[in-house]
Amino acid sequence: MLIQNNNHHLLPINIQEQMQMVISGSRIIRNYTKSLSDKQLVPKLTAAINSLATSTVKNLLQNALVSYRNMESFGPTTGLTNNEIMRLCIFLETEYKVLQGSYFKKELHDLPRTIEKIAEENLTLIHLKTHNIPKIGKGYHKVVTYSIDYHPEASQIVATQATHPNDVKEAELLRKFAGLQGIIQMQGYALHPKGSSQRPRLHIICELYKSGSVRKYTKKTFNLSIKQQVDIARQLFCGLKYLNKRGYCHRDLHSGNIYLDIEEMAQKAVIGDFGRVVKIADLSKGKPQMVHSYFSPENIFKEKQAPYKYMENSVFALGISLFRLYYRKKPSWTSMITKKEIKESPKELQMQVIKTMKNEIIPRFKELKEREKSQDLKIEEQYELQILKSIHPNPKKRGTSKQLWKNLEEISRKFA
């Protein structure tokens, strides 16, 4: 049997006793670590490790010290103390390498957090869950929490979506869109026949977008420049374009499923939650959009529509989220659209919504369109026009995701 260390050198394990030495040595050091303060951690452990006679155990524990130094800064954002980070690193660089299994529960292994191995994806995950930190979000049958994607020299925080095994189709679909701009990026997934609750669970591991959803972001004080907003919209319509080009429709686009990562020099925006994504060719008729307040006017009266209408609704729903970012408020008509109103008086509701839209956005839309003819629009107004276009009550005047993406590409180049 062989053990592989961080530097990828193979350490020969000729007998079971040497494996047991690694395990017992690790547990002794981990127990000793519990008694140390943050200031004592590195000097005391360095001295203790250097005093060991067995080179195999000593080398592995020295690797754990290196891993700790690379993860030390994670503490405040992960809910972990430095002492807990050190104990996790010791386990990961020693026992983890020789123990069988893929799921190491914290209770069974005396760990601060549960550790999961997804060998097929080359992932080692420290699941932070909701220990001293909030969850990222929650859906109908999904809970999204933080995890650490562990690498000795470059660990990173990721998002873990715990959901029903039936959502494996979502994971397989995300793999098809790997590397495409404007679409959430998956690191890997694993199916667990039985979780701690004795229910089968699926874990989908995705890149973390630190600014959160548009819904959460707009609840905070923010100051996005027009250049940043144009770039965000360009990326999102790029993602929607990829979906539509491949014959898919999202069907659940809203501000809670659009994620941002805003930094000083760059920003990233993606469409997430592919649980209701469908292939247009596989549909007869069904709901084009899940969240009622994001229904386009034509969707209110006739909730079940022909499949080709789905793409028009997706453009509209994405436009509503961009409206929230630009105007710093929700469109007033969205609060009118409720499940009750749709059921009881859809035709009257549709007329009321269209009337409100005509009063609220159409005058400005017409003004910008008229001035566009004489090329009298500032860059900000050019962008505003694209937002208003995407949520036009007439679907024929909205444009497709590809057309809107092209327009935003042109506007974006003007900042160069």
C-alpha cells in the first residue's frame, strides 16, 4: 500500500503497523492541540513534531503546519477557530490519507467539522454547514451552505447545495455548461444514499459568488457604476444566450437565482439554480416562469403557453432583476401579480399590469428610442434603454437574449 503526501512523493507503507502509527500519532497531536492557545499553536506544535522519531509521521505533520498557514486567514469567515483549523489540517494530512471511506463525520472522528471526499472530482471538502455562520440560502427542497475546498497550498471557500437525489439531472446539466460565461460553475457532485437524517442526499458543489444574490445585494447599501452594471447585464444575457442557443429555458429566473461577485477591479454575474431548466423540444405546454411577480404580461392570462414563449419570458424575468439594480427598486406592477389574482381574475390583472407598465416605463422608453435615432444618448441612457426594452409589455419589442447581449457588448466596448 502507498500513501501520497502533499509533494506527490509516494511513501511506502509495508506493514499495517506503520499505518497505525500514522493514525495514532495524528490523534495524539490532535488531542495535544486542543489545549493550546492561538499564540502557542505553531511554536508548540513545531517543537512537538520535530521531536518525533518516526520520519513518516513527522513529514506528514510538517505538511499539516504548511496547510494551516495557508488556511489561517479563513477563520473569521468560516466560523472556525485557529485551533479547529489546525486540527482539521492535521487530520487531512495524516489519517485522511490512510483511512478508507469518503465521508468522515465530525462526531465519529473527533473533528471540528465533517469532511467529504469526492474522488472522481478530486475534491476534499470541509463542510462548514451552519456552525457559527449562516447558511447561504434555502429553496423548496434545497439548503445551500459554505464548505472549504481543501488543497494544502490553495484552499478556497465554495457553496454546497444539499438537495434531493432527483436533482442529479441539474448537476449533469451544469456540467454541460462548464466554463461558459454567465452560468454558475459547478466543481462537482456526489450522491449519498443516506445522510445524517437517514435520507438520501445529493451534494452539488459550486463556485462561491461572494456578493450573494441580486435579491440580497439590493437590500444592502451599494454603489455600482454604470460600467459595472453594463458588464453584469452583458454577462447575464450571455449566459441566457447560451441556454437558449442550446434549446434550454430556465423557467425560474428571479433576483434570488442570479449571483454576483463584486470586486474593485472586476465583477462576475451568473445565472444559478438549474432545477427547473428544461429542454424546449421536450415540452408540450407548461409554466414558462415559476415566480409570479416575474411573470410577463402575456404569461398572466395564459399561464400555460407554447414552448417557444418560454424564451420571451426568460428575457423579461432577467430584465426585472436588472431593473432592480439600476433603479434601486422593484417595478411597481410586480406586487400586483399574486397567485390569488392570477387564479381569480387573470384578464383584469393583465390589463391592470399593462396599464401600469405603460404609465411607468413606456414614456421613458419612447423618449430614449426617439433620441437614439439622432444618436443623442449618453452611455448610461443606452444601457437604460436595453433594460426597458427587455421588459417591454409587447414581447415582439423585447428582443432576444442574443440581440440584447450584442447591444450590451457594443455599449461595454465604449468604456474601453
